[in-house]
Amino acid sequence: MSETRMPAAAPAIEVRGLAVRYDEVVALDGVDLTLHPGRVTGLLGMNGSGKSTLFGALMGSVKPVAGSIRLFGGQPARARRENRVSYVPQSEAVDWDFPVSVADVVMMGRYGRQGFTRRVRSADRAAVEQALERVGLSEFAGRQIGELSGGQRKRVFVARGIAQEAGLMLLDEPFAGVDKGSERTIITLLRELAGEGCGILVSTHDLAGVPELCDEVVLLQKRVLFQGTPAEALAPERLALAFGLGVELP
Amino acid sequence: MIIDWLIEPLRFDFMTRALLVTLVAGVTCALLSTWLVHIGWSLMGDAVSHAVLPGVAVSYLLGWPFAVGAFLFGVGAVALIGGVRATTKIKSDAAIGVVFTSLFALGLVIISATPSQTDLGHILFGNVLGVSDADIVQVVVIGAVASAILLLKRRDLTLLAFDRSHANAIGLNTRMLSALLLGLLALTVVVALQAVGIILVVAMLITPGATASLLTKRFDRMLALAVLVTVAASVVGVYASFYLDVSTGGAVVLSQALAFVLAYLFGARGGVVTLALRRRRAVAA
């Protein structure tokens, strides 16, 4: 639908025929997906539908058995080395007792721009401060990350992506365990980032927030069942398709 | 008086050597332990330390520097464990257990089958009072190199421990970083088994990091504290072994354990007694 509007810029993500298998289990099978810069795409699907696997494949931690991935029109490894890909992990994937401060985590967004020993330069410090200010966490810079609320924790990782100056942000279930107020703050922030040209892919269970957050929705069940507007995607018969009500699953 | 008491042991050449080896080994282990306890690789330390036994035996047999054989078998153990994990459905701890006990047993068999000067007791429990000049050179050089690499790459290693997916996302080679850390683990074990022996190396690889993690919430401070605690424990242990005539390796590890108990009771980050006092004060106020 957006092809007429931005023909020049290469898609942030272009996935063709992607297949991933864990031993005998098929995790992804023939996924086609295109995501343009400046747009927020929601990734909906039930547990085990392959959302996290898709993120893993985009970040190079999961090896596909077939298909191709291009990020910003080039090799994914190159886009990653150029700091164009940032990732906000699921809460369960983070050790919240780990001895790092909020500012330490945001500084990790700058590592790809630093030298062999990751020596901090003044530009890095400025980028971290700005990112923290942007997400409203400046006063918490020195806190250990576990000492924050669920919504603040998410914003730390979004700030890391901002400090990284990434053109593509991947968020895995950012609204799980986050209260409504914080969810609103995060949605506003992501909309702003998209407005500045960042391509954003968000996996979520929270259907209520989807129309406000997303320009586009992808329904995933090992392959892409549907890609289109939130209104179309949230139509009951399509949701039923994605969440397996009354349909035969492969 | 106290000065005399402190200087007396250092009159003996074997005591200064013992102190030097213990300090170098202790500091290297302390640095490494801070990452091991946070990644959850403490058991790997145990495995690698036992698995080097056949390497030490073979080195003595062939007249190699002990570090060469020990390092080869340490790295081999890591590779074997990784291989078993990758190609079977066996759980990680079982893979580690099978590999290191097998290699340890191989070491026992080699030593028992070969009439040599190798003293099993010295390898198992350390013989820091009898280290040769060649051993000291090996320990100091390897310890310095391992410590330097750990400190130079500390930010990447901390990122690896904290958030592997971000490391992947910014194009860092996480397999290489893991391999680097495991290689350094093998090197460090080689250094430390001179000081405390195979059995107690694992204490040097876990206790300092665990102790420091009870004391602070910042990783860099944790590294410094782990080193500080280890230096103190090494000095206390070596002196205790001199004046009380007890096993040096045992005394050093016991001093580290004492530091852990103190941190457990009085540590700023959730020490048992600290919390109780804080609660009482809160009630009184």
C-alpha cells in the first residue's frame, strides 16, 4: 500500500521465503515480509507462531534453512555492523539483577561506534544523555536496572536503540507486564521515532493497543497469513485464522 | 614487632615465590570469576580444572612445559562439552559431568601407569611451596596476558554476559567472544592449579566473583572488589600456612570463604545482618 509513496528508499526489512527449523520442528516456513522505514508494523501471532524466531533470524542468532533476508537493501550482517538494527528484548530474557546501571545499558547502544576497548568518547556520553532525556529517565541514570518499574525498564532498552541511532527497531513483547500509563508513553515514543524515519517491528499480544500503535499488521503462524491495515487484520475472521480458532493448523 | 612478623616468612625464598604465584593466580581468577558467576559458567570452571589432569601428566611425561598440555586438554574439554551439547539432547550439566570426569579419570590412569616423579598429590592439591623458576615464569606471563585481555575486552564480555541478543544485533561475533572467554578460562586454570591444585581451582574461580556480587551493584566496582578480596585472602592464607604450618592452597581458599561469609553477613547489597539492622532502625524511627 505504501509502494507509491516511497519508491526510492530500500525497505528496512525484506524477507523472502524464509524457513527455520529446530531439528524436526518447523518454526518458520516460507515467510515473506516487507517493512518500510518510518512505519510501525505489529507482529501478531500466538505463542509458538515463530515471532521470536523471526527476530532471531533478523539478528543473525538463528540460522535459516531457506530463504533470504535483506536489511536496508543489503546483507543483514552489514546492516548490523553499521548499527542500523536495535533490539528490545522480552522481559523474561533479561537478568534484572545484573550489575549494570541504566546509563550502562544505554551506553551499550554505542559499542558498535566505539573502538576495540569501547572507550567512551564525549559524543557517546552526549548520545546517552539525550536518549535518556528523550525517554524521560534522566534522573534514573545511575540506578541498577532492576530498581525500575516494568514500563521504565522497557524505556531503558528503547533509549539504547535511540543512542545507537538505529534505523530499525525490533521490539519483542514490549507491553507484557507494563501498566497502561507506561504503555501509552511507549506508544507515543515509538510513533515519534517512526515519524523520524525509523522502521519499527513490534510483536505484541495486546490487541487493544494495535490500532493506535501500528500502521500495518502482520499475522504470523509459521508463515505470514496476512499483512495489511490494523482494521483489516483485527477483523474477527482474520484473527481467528492467526490464533487458530476453528482452523486446521499445520 | 608486627613488621618482623610480616617480614619473617619473606626471608625464605620459597615463601616469596609462593606469595607471588598465589597473588598472580588469585588476581587472574578473581577477574575471570566476575564474568563466570554472571554468565552462569561456574560449573565450566570446575570442569576445565579437572579436565587438565591428563594434560599435566602428559606434559611431565614428554618433558613439555606443564602449561602446554594443561591448556590443550582444557580447551579440548570445552570443545568436547560443546560438541556433546550440540549433537545430542543431553542437558548441559550432564554433558559437562560426563566429559570432565572422563578426562580426569584418564589423567589418573596415565599417572598410575607411568613410573615418574609426578606427584599426584601435588597436582591435585597444589604445591605452591615447591614451584620451580620455570613454573614461576609460566605463571606470571600467562597470568599477565590473561588479565590484560580480560581488562581490555571487559565491556564486550560484560555485554556478552548481560545481553547476547544485543551483541548479535550490533554485529559482534558472540561465538568468538564466548570462545575467547573459555580460552581464557583454560589459561587461568593452568595458572591457578600451580597455586592451589586442581581440586581447589574452582574455588578461586567462583568465590571472589560471588563475594563481590554481594557488595556492589556496579560491574566495574565488582571487578575491583573481587581482586581486592582475593589479594587480601591470598596474603592471609599464605601467612597462615607459614605460621600455623597448614596447607597453603587450603588456607588461601579458606580465607576466601571467610571473606564470602563476611560479605554474606554484612554486605551492603542484602547482607543478612545489614538487612536486619536496617529493619530494626526503620522500626525504631
